[in-house]
Amino acid sequence: MECGLHFTKEVLNGKWKAGLLKAISIDIKRPSDMLRAIPDITKRVMNVQLRELEQHGIVTKKIYHQLPLKVEYSLTELGASLLPIINAMNQWGENNRAYLQTVIAKDAPVLPELDEKRRKVC
Amino acid sequence: MECGLHFTKEVLNGKWKAGLLKAISIDIKRPSDMLRAIPDITKRVMNVQLRELEQHGIVTKKIYHQLPLKVEYSLTELGASLLPIINAMNQWGENNRAYLQTVIAKDAPVLPELDEKRRKVC
DNA sequence: TGCCTGGGGGATAAAATTATCACCTGCTGA
DNA sequence: TCAGCAGGTGATAATTTTATCCCCCAGGCA
């Protein structure tokens, strides 16, 4: 048997998943909008991670067979139940960013700072 | 700038880190005890991950220059502040394990189920 | 036609993470 | 003296994750 942590890590395991979920949660649900909100992600990788989230039952994909073609991702109930955790992680990071920046080397993803539908997310 | 999520993921990023922190939090703080508590981890990897946690200011290492040699890891205040998140992740996983097991393939780490100091952790 | 937007994928390379293995220091007990 | 426990590391493999590239479809527009 594995402990609960295992499943959660498995689900959130992916460089951009938490960010994608956060994006969807603040109503950025179309692929092209996500690409704009998360500058460093690439289309390919985003699709792969979204597909995994979908297979894990965290998000659902809805295709509108209209023109122009439109696709929207939404959080499932299960996915929504992850938000408190994601928000707590985000909060913890913010609370300690000043310190963490000094001990963590690398450069990384981008940040929020609301705006319109064009704000960056993570 | 990066969003808070980034830092938190960076800190928890490592196959065994959350499990190690959980172990320390339930008073399994000696390396050899951790190895017994987390069956699948190897000494080498455990040391590497503990060192990263230490460099990130999440745990502290105390060496007792006594005989037999004794080493103990403890959570720093910062590390302790991560526990609510780790516990929430653990809880979420437990709450949804029945379902998650059906959508996640791989096999993984081990689980808790208290005992003495020999209980397995994660 | 040529080019842009919106959505998506296969093949493959590059990078990062984990795991293996062998070997080292000290002390204790048989 | 050999074995075992406690703690630990360098070098190297194996695996997993991410990223790159290039191509596909359809429709609008100029």
C-alpha cells in the first residue's frame, strides 16, 4: 500500500500542472489563453500535461464544434478539491519568497499579477 | 518573477522529500530509522534529498559526536510550516485513494500504519 | 495564393531525477 | 579477526520528464 501522499504527488507531478490548475481556477480555460498566461510552457507539453490531468479525472475537456474552433478545460469536482492545497502551496511560497529566493538557485516559471484574460498565471 | 507555487514545488520537488518530512514530523529522525520507515528509498538518495532540504532551510542536521555515532534531523520552523500542506496532501490522497488507484498505473512508495519506531512511513 | 489563429500530434533530443554499486570511517560483539 | 551497524560518498547507469522541431487540419482575410 502507498500512503496518501503518493497519489497526490502523482497527480500534481508535472512541472506545469499546478499552474495549469490555478489558471483554470481563475477562468483561463482555453488552450491559447493558457499559453499566453504561462509564457514558458510549450504547446506540446501543455497538451501532454492537460491530457494527464484529464486521465486522472482532475479536469474535463469540452470541445465546441463551432467556428472558430473552441476548447475549454474545467476542473472536475475532484480537481476543485485540490485547490485548497494549491492555494496553500502558493501562499506558503509567497510568504517565504524573500528567504527562498536566497537558497534556491535556478530560474523558473512565471508569476501572476492579475489583469484581464491576458494576465500571466504561473 | 515567479509565483509562490514555484518555490513550494522547488522545495518539495523530490520523490521522497514529502515522505522524509512526514517521517521527521512523527519523530523518525535518525537516518537508519528513516531507511527502515521508507523501505524503497536508498541510503544514497535519502542523503541527497536530506541535504537539499537542509540547504533549503527546511530541516537541520545535528551530529552527536558520541558513540555509537548518532545523527538526527529536525524540522526548522520553516519546515514545520510546511506540515499543514503535507498533511493536506496526504489527506486528499487518502480521501480519494479508491478512485485514484483506478486511474494511476505505476506502483510506488510505501505507506504508514503506525507502530513503534519501526513503522513504515511513506 | 500566402499567412495568421486555434487546436493538436509524432519523433527525437536534451535535461533532470533516481537508482546502483562499490568502497570508506569507527566501534561493538562473537 | 570477521561480521554487523551507524553514517556517508563518488562514479556511473537507468529512467523519467521536458523541450524542440516540424507537420496536420480548418477557416478567415487581404
